[in-house]
Amino acid sequence: VQLQASGGGLVQAGGSLRLSCAASGTITSIKNMSWYRQAPGKQRDLVATISTGGETTYINSVKGRFTISRDSAKNTGYLQMNSLKPEDTAVYYCKAYIGSHFLRADYWGQGTQVTVSS
């Protein structure tokens, strides 16, 4: 099982980006999917989570600007980021709790850089 994150890039303040997180391999189930971010010199923080049933949670600093979603048929999660601010600059990681035939575990994507210029 692998998670592949993509969609990062350089954008001006006020712009938008859409991150994707695609799971591949022999997958029987995907439970919660989450996005984290880690700025230089800081710890990795949880940004948003979506449950199997579609319930979402966000940290206060991104509420109203970011939207987490998932496409279960494609085993893919998304993070739509609007009204981006320079303080959103970080490496963004996705995480998902994935079941395969013999194992259920948390998997991490490799990270995608988001840079917001002022």
C-alpha cells in the first residue's frame, strides 16, 4: 500500500491550490484521511480530517478557507486551499488508515511543498 501526495506549488497570497492524496495497492478499506503540515523548524501539525462518513474537522486557522474531501471510488483524498496566506507555507502530508488483506495501519504520503508568497 502506498500514498502519493501531489498538487503543491508556489502561489501568491490569496491564491488557491488543490492537493491530492491517492492510495494504491491491495486496499480493502480506508478509514479516516487527514492532512498535516510542517513548516521549517516546526512540528508537524494536523490541518484537517475527514471520516469514512464524510464528517470533517479543521484547525481554526484554516476554517472557511480549506476544504477536505474524498472520493472513495478512487481511493483519493483532496485538500482544496483557498485564500492562501504566507503562513500556510509548509510541506503538506496526507495520512490515511488503510486496511489490506493482512494489515490495518496508518500510512503517510511523501509530502508536497506549498509556498505562498506575499
